[in-house]
Amino acid sequence: RWPMTDDLLQRILAKLNRGDCSDSKWPDRKEEYWPLCPYHDDHHAGKNFHVGKKGFKCFACGESGSLEKLAKKVGVGLLHCCSVAGGDNVPPPPSCTLEDYAAAKHLPPEFLQGLGLETIYLKGRPALKLPYLNSEGAEWYVRFRLCLSGENRFRWRSGSKVSPYGLWRLDKARKAGYIFLVEGESDAQTLWYHNLPALGIPGADTFKPEWAEYLTGLTVYAWQEPDQGGKTFIEKVGEPVPDVRIITPPDGRKDVSECHILGDDVPAVMQELMAHTRTYRQMQAEKLSQQAEEAKKQAEELLHCPNILGQFGTLCQRLGLVGEIRNAKLLYLAHTSRLLDKPVSVGVKGPSSGGKSFVVETVLKAFPESCYLPFTAMSAHALVYDDRPIEHKHIVLFEASGLGNDKPGESNDLAYMMRSLLSEGCIKYVTVEKTSDGLQPRVIERPGPAGLITTTTKASLHPENETRMLSLVIRDDPQQTQGIFLALADRANGQQKDEPDLIPWHALQTYLELAGVTEVTIPYAHRLAEKTNSRAVRLRRDFGKLLSLIQAHAILHQATRERDAQGRIIATLDDYRAVHDLVSDIFSEGVEASVSPMIRETVQAVTGLSRKHDRPATVVEVGNALEIDKSSASRRVRVAIEHGYLVNMEDKKGKPAKLMAGEPMPDEQPVLPDPDDL
């Protein structure tokens, strides 16, 4: 049998239940789809089961295999999807000569030879050489066509890079003032045969933003083939070239080559199609407007709710979150701040297995996946070469050690670029690459703004990161642990609550992102600045975070807020009151104007133990006194030592700590003014 075709995959998908799988996973960047698994009672579309041209796998039940296996499971007949060659079902060896290609594309061999095409032999089998010439007409890269049909038709010569096909003919396009972008070499060759300017893109998903410079000064028309590849092609071209005009093929035609083969008057067809195009920018605006209107309808109740954070707290409880509602609310507000020019970044701290990731994952369930980029780790230049947009999104890094080395004074490219992104709102990275003019520098720019949400078991992050982020600490007390036990017991007994409807929450964020007002004025900002304690330099950054959180709260409640003459949302004291309740103690602890209850009771435990035994206390003794495990006690102790409230008298590495009280803990001194004082 020939390799499985798109037809087989599409027939299988028609039999599968898509559920509520998002468009971003239908298909995803790897051209894989994420429906419900047909092998078990699956309720999590987009999470467990994926299927693509290479087969399928379910991460929940473990089933995996080929498309043939899945086709039998869902009742799709293979004979309708697989071509059979020979009595023994063995495919003929792949080959493609210039003559074969010319006959298949209905183009004269002499014309193709004039473009440099020729028959060569690879491992003894004929193949077609497709030379890619640079702007001067010299051979640059080479692509081979191994056969006329099948999935593995092409191969690049070693050392070649993916590039546009037809750069040496751009002068003719500039004289004409326009150019057609098409998928593949044959469509470009067909247009050239009819004396029409064209540039071939070797693959639906290969167009690179830097190629847009080749199109400067030209009216660009892009042919959208009527399949998923055509949609991907237009998206890839449209992002860097938003004014590209989209050509929709005539009925019954897939591409330019097919029009030519079927005898159409290609120049006349192209002239007619050009007259009925719209730009990618126009089409996206219409699409986004429709999406925003639909999202507004779905989120109508939430938009007019006077206390959205209160509703969100209830949602988190229904999602199984225990005892961390305040942290969840603050994280939700911070993630909403991605819509601002200065998003608020957050570090969630706590002991191993303390529930840090669960808090983050619970909050993210209320957001569409398009709002953030999740990572468990990343390479030094991941943010530079990842082609997903980061503008007005949060990068979610599960475990801050994924940033690499975080010791002050030691180099780490990833950590440096992350700090630059948070501070400057973009990444600019200079690299060197091979071009037709030799090695040339190229600046890769990743526009923001963007924020960071990360988790860590460390007591503190790199100082440069610490001051750029809000720190949320997960509870480690016995009462919290007991509450989690009870929740797990309810789940084991089938007493957990039904899954809440997340559609209105996703719709709320979608509407805010697509059509919501994101400019906010705070009438009492100067009064707030005057009454905020200015004792610490760090507050210069924290005060900006405070204003951003107030603005984020006002954006959430914009349907119930007034506008000023410029159309900006006017924040009310209710917006400050909600934020004050969430961050007042965090800000005070950050500048050591107060101490958290957990650290205060830890220091008091050490003081009591050292007095009782007339010697330094140990971490184990502190844990026993507080009824917490050693890892939690050790983490608390590290925090207290960093702030100077405890002192480790043991100076030998690897020896158990000998703990004594250090500097006196400050009396409670609120940094932020009471809302009523404003």
C-alpha cells in the first residue's frame, strides 16, 4: 500500500468526537488533531488523545498505533483510502524524470530545462533536480523531487536551507508591480510559463517573516488552496504581510497547475480572481469582529457581575482548589494584566508537592490557551526562535530552575533574555546567517509586552527576577494539608462537584482581548502615591505593579465602569479595594515592613526552643514544634535566614543547621493606605 493519505485521516476524523477541542489543536503546530479518545470514556478533548498522519496515541489509556488500526476501530474502510499497486500490494519504486514531470504538469520540457531542471540519479533511481537560484541567478540551494505523488516527494540537498523559489525573477515582478505567492515550485513555473510574476513557497507552513522584505513595494496576491494547508499558508504569509490579497480558487480547482492542466485560460483566470480579492488584514478584522461579538454574548453575565473575583473564587473551589483562593484570585488578576503595556509577573513559591503547579493550572483553566505559552523547560534561545507570538501573553514556566543558572554574577542567556523581555517589553537578538551575499548579521525581534508566571521551591529567585515579580507563597500548615486530604477523600468517594462551565470565562477573556477597552485612568493615583509608604527603593517597581493590578480589575469590570472624554475606563475605589485586600501584606513583606504569619511563627518557634534547651534549635525540632514536615520547615527557615530574622550558627557545609534568633522582626507597618483613606 502507498503511504496513508490525507483522505484516510479526514475520514477517521469525521468518525471521532471533537468535543470542545479548541481551534488551536484542530490541528496543532505539528498538524495533529486532539479529539476524544474512542478507546475509553474520555471527557477531556484537547488533552489526552492526538492523531496525525503518523498515527495516534492516548496519554490517558495508553492506546497507540497506526492510522490503519484506528480506522478499524472507528469503522473506516481502508480500501477507500489506500491506493494499491501490483498483485502483491507492493508500491513501485519512487522515481521522477524531467519528462515525467513535464508530462504531469503539461509544461514543455525545454521550458523547464531553461529554469535549470534536469534529471539526476539518487542511489541509482531517477529524480528531478530543482535548483533554487539567488537574486543574481547563481545556484544557491537544491531541492530534489523523488516522485510525482506520495507523502515523501521532496528532499533538500545536504547544506540547503528552505527558501523562496524564484528570487532571480523578482526584477520582472517589480516591473509589473505585483506578484503571486503560491505553494510549491510547479505553480510558480506554470505562472512563469504564462508570463505572470510569481514566487514559490516550498511548503504551506514554511514562509518566514524575514522573507517579507523580498516583497517590499509589490502588491502581493496569495493563492489559498482549499484545504488545511491552504489555510496555514495564508496565516503564515498574512502575519508578516497583512496587506497580502487573498485569492480564492475557482470551484473545482485546487491550484494554478490544475487550472492549466484542465485547459483554463490561466492569465484570464488570474485577472478575474485578482479583481475579487480582499486583504488578510480585512479578513482578519471581520473574523475577529465576529468572534468578539459571539464572545460578548457568552460572557454577558460575567461582564455585568459586580464582583468577578468573588465568582472566580467560587469557580476555583468547584475546580478542586483548596485553601489557596486568595493566591488564585491574585494570579487571575495578574494574568488579565497581560492586556496592558506592563503585565504583572508572578512567582509562586512553596515546598515540593505543595500544590504550586495545581494552583497555576487551576487558574489557567479560566483562560483560552491562546493567552499563554506553557513550558516545563526551555533552551537558551527558545524565546528567540519560537515562532508563536508572545505579545500580550504570559510565558508560564513550571519550575523557575528551567531558566537555568540563577546565581547573581553568572551568565545565563535565557535568564538575561527573560529579564530583558519583562523590563524592555521585547527581545532583540543579533545572529549571523548564511545568505547569497555570504555571512550577514540579522536582528531577530520578538515584540511584547509579555509577562512571566513561574513556580519554584526556592525561598527567593535571582535578585533581578525577584524585584520584577510578585511573590505568592503556598500554604504549608497542617490545616491546609488536612483540607486537601478531605478533598481527595470526596473525590475517591465520588462526591466531587460537577465540572463547571468554563465557556463564559474563556469568552470573557476573548472579548476583552479582541474588543474590550484596555486603557484605564485612575483618578486617585496621585493621592495613592502620596499616602503609600516610600520607605524602600523596591516600592518604585511594586507601585507600578499595584497600578497595573488596579487597571486589570477595572478592565474586568469595564461594563459597569464609566468612561472619560478619551474613552478610557475610569477606575473606582472598588478596584483599589479589591487589589488592596489581595496584595497589602505581600507589599509590606516585600520591603520588610511586616512579616508573614508563617515566618513569624517559625522565628518564634526557634526562639522558644533555644530558650527551652539553652542551645540552638534544629530544623527537625522546628518542624515538630509547628507540626509540619522537614522540607516545609527547612524552606521557612531559609526565608527567615535570608531576611536576617534567624541566624545559622553552624559554619560547616553539610552539617545540620544550628538556629538562633537574629534581628528583631518589625512591628506591622502597612505600606499601602486603607481604601477608606482615599
